[in-house]
Amino acid sequence: MNVQMPFAAALLDPARPCPDGLVTWNGSDPARRFQVYRNNVIVSLVDALADTFAVTQQLVGDEFFRAMARLYACAHPPRSPVLALYGGDFPAFIEGFPPAAGLPYLADVARLEYLRVVAYHAADASPVDPTALAALLTDESALPALRMRLHPALAVLPSDAAVVSLWAAHQGVGALEEVIPEVPETALILRQGLEVDVRQIPAAAGAFIATLGAGLPLGQAAARATALDGGFDLAGALGLLLQSSAITALNPVLPQ
């Protein structure tokens, strides 16, 4: 460990010299070989970020993105050998990156992209029988206390920016020049089979679903949604979850 720590630190910090004690099999300069290895590692991390945050890269251009990603990679090395999930705090890094301050929507677009990756790799879960939910919904006295477990792949992203429209325009859905970035949108990310779906939903529906996902009861979720929008459509929100096979348990036993 004493050898590995300085090696890893030097690997991600170009200002650090080549660690002491390195030798090469062919007698070549260890410092030069280490520099090549260091560059390959950083490039691999930047490439992994570019794969995950493709739309983010398109919004700022390759040169800007790769320079920003390189700074992130040097300061935030992977904590897992699974590079598919690398970059969880990259959106927060973007939010605090001064050169990106003129694009206030950029961090949330990155959050949306990362949530898609998480959804793709999330565990499978079987949906509840719709008739079981229908039976519970007939008992109005029990509704406020009803709890639901939602699919592990589901996520809600409320944003002050048009994150869904910006993302969709880069998938060929709609014209980018018609998107008004400052218009708030709420994204619902979910997976059905192997397909990850992103759709725009009302802010109140997003608050309702997020509250249910946090393990709180239906009554509390509906109250939060109604506080945002007095016309909140409870039946429509529940119907969306059922249609998307997003409810996986009713009144689950919650961890203490």
C-alpha cells in the first residue's frame, strides 16, 4: 500500500515526478514510460466520461469537454473498476466549473445522462399485479397510508432548465434551435426491459413520484404534489407508474 499510494497519486497528477524505484524491463527511461502510461490512463477516463455524457459533450464541443473532463479525472479518480458508472459527481463538478458558468443548464443535462446509465445498470424487479393495486385503491380510508416500492431504475430529475428537450433534440427528437433552455422541465427516467426511457412530466407529478420513491405514504406524496399544483392529477400519475411497470411492491416492509 505504501508503494501503491504514491504511484496512484503521481499517475493522476501531472505535476508530480515519476515515483522512485520504477524500473523498465528493457532499460528505457522509467520517467518517460511512466508519462506515457499516465497519459493513457487519463485518456481512458476522459473517453469513459465522453461515452456517458455524450450530449453534454455535444453542447460544449469536444475540445472544451475533454479539457474539463481531464481536470475532473485528475481530481476524481475512479472508486470502482467498473468504468460504466464512473462520473457520478461529474455533474456537480460541472456546476462549480467557472468556464461553464455561462451554460447553467449543462450540469442538469449531465445529471440526466448519468441517471440514464444508472437506470440501465439497475437491478431487475417484477411489477405488482395491477388488480392488487386496484383493490387497495377502492378502500379510501387506507389510501393515505399506502406505501409503494418503485422500480430501482426509476428516477426523477426536476430542473430549472429544459433538460428533457435539450437531451431529446440531440436524439433527433425536435429541433435544438426551438428549445428554450431556461424553461423548467422535470424528467422521469425509467427502464422497461433493456430500453431506458426519458420523458417530461409535470413538476407536481415529479414531486409525487419522488416522494413515493423515498418511501413516504401516498397521502403525503399527494399533498406535496397538490401544494405545487392544485390541479395535480393523482389518477394520471398512478396510471403512469402502472403503465410503466414501475410499482414493484405495495406496503413494503421498510428498513428500520
